[in-house]
Amino acid sequence: MSNNHHKGKHREIVLLFSLSLITGVLTGLTASFYRWGLQTINHMRIRVFSGLSLGNPLKLLGIWLFFLAVGLLLGKIGSFFPQISGSGIPQVKGVLFRKISYLHWKAELFFKFLTGLLGIGCGLSLGREGPSVQLGSYVGYGVAEICGVSEVEERHLVTAGAGAGLAGAFGAPLAGVMFSLEELHRVITSKLLIATFVAAVAADFVGRRMFGMNPAFNMSVRYPAEMNPYLHFGLMILFGIGVAFVGKLFTRSLTLFQDLFHLARFSRRIKICFVMTTAFILCFLLPEATGGGHELAESLIVSKETLIFLIFIFVVKFLFTVLSYSTGFAGGIFLPMLVLGAILGKIYAICLMGILGLGPEQIPHYMILGMTAFFVAVVRAPLTGTVLILEMTGTFEHLLALTLISAIAFLVTDLLNLAPVYEILYDRMDKGK
């Protein structure tokens, strides 16, 4: 009897891990095509707007009307499928907590994919990572439903798919695992850990077949080892504290703009048209502030912007991100947060160069510290933040510095009583099934 029991448990584990592998492969394909589609549409948008001028008003009018039509279409689709709104991470938490269910997972998967491409493709300051996490959770849920597994195994596959989605979006399998366990579950079992790890590695393998072996961010970063370590640690601590306060401001602004969008005494159509008009104007006048911002973050390493312009682009990117998210359109805040952190890092580095006479190697160094600190300050997931930036930049010599800045940002936001942003968004989410 005991032998049969052990054999049955072994079969269950083998089945779960096999289904996790399938989930990872399918999620990797989904997230990779989503990433490729966004890159293609973003390049198309840049080409279109680079050829525009005020001397061609009819073409400007036509593109503006196209933006409005896309916004109204996204609003209409969102009214039919409210579960696809926003980043999708609060919805994944809702599924895992049994507060909502994916009753129409096939249609929602398709429309999450489509609406994310259209919204971010039109320049809204939203990222691909949240939708990729939810797309992965849909895949895991679908595999579970088709194979008829137990409720516990379904939760394992949804979690595994979510982690695989992040791994596929950023080429960061360890961060995908850490995020699933640190942010989505909080209770870790060996089966959950291995299932998520298998799916994340499989998704990353698929993604690297399409995008190559290079890390997500093409950055040449060197740790400034020649700097006085005591001064260096003091400067990092000050930076972490400052970024934590900005992270608190970002979280509060995110919920404030959601409330303003909901309470403004205009029809939803008018409000959507306002946001899409803002996107159109920024695509024409300040394209650096549009889209997720991946190219902006990479260009900051070598570009020569003035301090005033960096502060200006930070403010515009900050406000446009919270405005874009207030619409409820499919899109995440991971990538915009990383970009905002990178801008803060460059601002801080330029100030240090001017005040203390430090070298230009401080710019990429503080950029990746800023990415990590801003992410941790808002999401309150220090392990994920550290591992994510290590994998996305491929700079493992920064492990100690990233760990320190994560701890500082986490501690300060804890003292400020700032809840994790996805818990706040989950509590505010409509949980009608």
C-alpha cells in the first residue's frame, strides 16, 4: 500500500512538472511574440512620427483620429472584458486567492495580447511585463483546465505561467521565479518552487531562441571599485533614501490619477480621447516619454542631456505613466518604473560629478541602482528587484550594491507605511466574477 502511495505521488509530481514545462514553452512563445510585436509597432510609430511636420496638417489629423479610434476601441473591449485591464498582476493575485476566475480565459488571452499591442503601440507609457505575467497565467490556467488537474495543481500552473511570463518578457528566469513566490504567493513549497522554475527556464529558453543570448538591457556597466568604499556606501544610502520617497510619490500618484479619471465629470469616451490626444502630442513633440521606455534607458548611458532636460523628461514620463495607467488599458508599470529609476540615477550621478568631481562611470552605475531602488520602493519586493536588474543587465559584480540599495529602499518605504503597489491595486480592483 505504501509503495502504491509513493508511486502515485511520484506520478503526480512528474505530471505537474511536465505540465509546467508545457506551460513554460507556450508562455515563452506567447510572451516572445508579444515582445516582438511591441518592438515592431514601436519602430513603426517612430518612423511615422519622424517623417511628420506641421507643414502636413492632413496627415497629422489622420493619425490623431487613428489614435482616438484606437483608444475608443480599447475602451469598448475593456468594458466587455474587465479582467484584462491594467497590468494584470492584481488579477493574477485574485485568481490565486480565489476571488476572481478566468471564466473566459481564451477570449481574454487574445484580447489582452491585442489591446496591449495597440495601446503601448500608440505610445502610452506602459510596459510589457504585467501583460506578459497575466498572459502566462492564462496559459497556465488553460493547461490546467484542459488537463483536468486538481485545484492545488491549477494554482501551481497559474503561478508557474505568471513567472514564465516575466521570464519571457525580460529574459530573466530567476526574477520570474522570485516574483511569483515573493509577490504572488508568499507561501513557498518545494513543488511550487520547482514547477515555477521549470516553467520560467522553459520560457526563457524559447525567448532566447528569438532574441539571442544578450541581456534585456544593452548596457556597459562597470563597478567603480577605485572609489573610497565608505564614501561610496554613504552616497548609495542617501540615493536609496531619496528614491524611496519618490517611489512613495509614484504609488500615491498612481491611485490619485485613477480616482481623478474615474471621478472627472466627463464621459469615459471624452477622458479616453484626452489621454490618446496627449499620447499623440508626446509622440510628435517628445517621443522619449512615450512607450515603455526601453530604448530611452539604453540611450541614457551615452547621451549628453543637460540636467534640466533630464529633470523635465522625468517629470513628463512620471505624469504620463500614471495618466496612461489610469485608463485601465492593458499595460504594466514595471518597465516605466525601471526607466524612471534610471533617469533618477543619471540625475544623481551628474550631480555627484559636478560636486565631487567623480568620473562618468558613475552614470551607468547609479542608473542600475536607481532602477533597483525605484522598483523595490514601489513593488516592495527586494529579492525580485535585485535579481531582476542583475539578469537584465548581466552585471553580477554589482550584487552587493544592488542588495544594499534594495534594503535601504525597502526599509524607508516600510517606515513610511507604504504598502506594495500590487496589493493596493488588488484591493482597489473590482472582484466581481
